[in-house]
Amino acid sequence: MADLGYDGKVAIITGAGGGLGRSHALELARRGARVVVNDLGGSVTGEGGDKGPAQQVVEEIEALGGEAVADGNSVGTPEGGKAIVQTALDAFGTVDIVINNAGILRDKTFHNMTPELLEPVIQVHLLGAFYVTQPAWLIMREKGYGRVVNTSSNSGILGNFGQSNYGAAKMGLVGFTRVLANEGRKYNIKANAIAPVAKTRMTEELLGAFGDKILPEEITPTVCYLAHEDCPVTGEVYSVAGGSVSRFFIGLTPGWYKNGHSVEDVRDNFDTIRNEDGYIVPEGPQDELGKLLGLLSGE
């Protein structure tokens, strides 16, 4: 089969001055995409700013013979999101791909969580995806084509100690992805998410020596495939780490049904409610409602 290319496609990648974003930018550019390398250039916790990291990645891309522009706007405001998309329009005339990768960490146990630790994390990870994607979405919707890849995390899907702010933002991105998938279907816009585990500036202290076995370059092939026009799926989430790619999915058990049941009934049937045998994987609320209608109608 032929290699996958991105000739003529324009990609915006946030947080692309290093780590995962840099790896994605280099690979997409190597395969023909024109890339907006966005990075505020701040610290891991979100302070400060420096356009240098983004410009350095642009220079790497240009050295490979690719096309790219640097952007230093913050994803954390509506104005910043619009400005990032405008950078793509000014340089390349359109947007085909958005990879929401920018992020910060401000870890703290929940009982010690403060607004100063909570709000910036939600702002960058979750609101930042909204603010960058929406102006790009309008363009994609009008042209009848687009690909969105959101960077979630197992800290949100599974939960992780000391990351209630980060986990909430990352699981929020799963819901965001699934809504975009539903709204984008008739416009040939596909939205998927990854939950990566890789050694980056944000994770190197947490991962220690194990980090050397799970490099950012192992995440990029899955991201690039989800961003390609041949990608067959939408609304899905993939765990990616160290050469391993798996699908996370939301399952719904057959459960238990009794009209007019009591608290005691729930207690007495709790094992049946939790039994995973025969689960379904609903694509959206309509699938759950279909199951409920079947029960209520006696089918």
C-alpha cells in the first residue's frame, strides 16, 4: 500500500515547541503538510513565554525542506485561539488539521487544590481546545473537511492521584471529542483523541528511567493516522505508549430493570447491575436510549 501523505493539508499543532507536539509537527511536515507550530514557550506550570521553541521547530522543518510558521499566542483565551487560526490563514490560506496538544501541570492533592492551581490547568487543556478548534471548525465546516485530534490522558480516563485538575480537564476532552464527532459527521470532519504515555518535559520526573522506553516519537504515528484523510473512525480514544496502541472505549452493562424499584432493590441487585457480561459500546446517547426503550417496551 502507498505511504500516507499530507500534501496540500495545513495543520495547527499547539504546544509544538517540544515533546509530543514537536514530534507530530516534524512528521506531518516530513510527509508534506504545512504546519503552524504554536507554543507559548512558558514553563511546565504555565508561567512566562518565549517564541523561541516554536521558531526552533520551524527551522528544523525548513531544514527538512518543509513549510512551517511559528506562533506564540496562548491557547487559553478566545482571542489567542482566533489568532492561532489566523496565523494559519495568513500563511497558508486554510486549516485542515487541528492537534490540541498544549498543556501545563499544577499537581496537588484534592484537599489542597486552590483556584490558582485549578483554573489555569482547565483553561489551557480544556478551554484551550475549545478556543483553538472553534475558529478552525468554522473553516472546516464550510469546506466540508477537517480532522481534529485531542490529547487526553489516562489521568482523566482512569484517574491519577494528585491530578484532580488535570484529570477533570483531560476527561472533559473526551466528551468534547465525542460531541465534535457527532456534529462533524455530515461535514466530513472527524475528531478523535489519544491518551499518550511518553517522556516529555511534563512527565520526565514522574517516569524516571522508564521514560527512556516511551519516547514521543512512538506516539506520533497514531496521531498522524487519526489526522489523515483516510482515517476511518471518529469519536474514539486511543491509548498510545512505547509502540503499543490500544482503544479505550465506554461500555454499558446490560444492567437490571424493574419498574418502580426501591433502594433495597438496587442493593439486592447491585452485582447484576455491575456485571460486565454482554456489555455494549454505545456510540452516543441514542444507543443508550435505544436500550432503555427496549426495556420499557418489553422487547
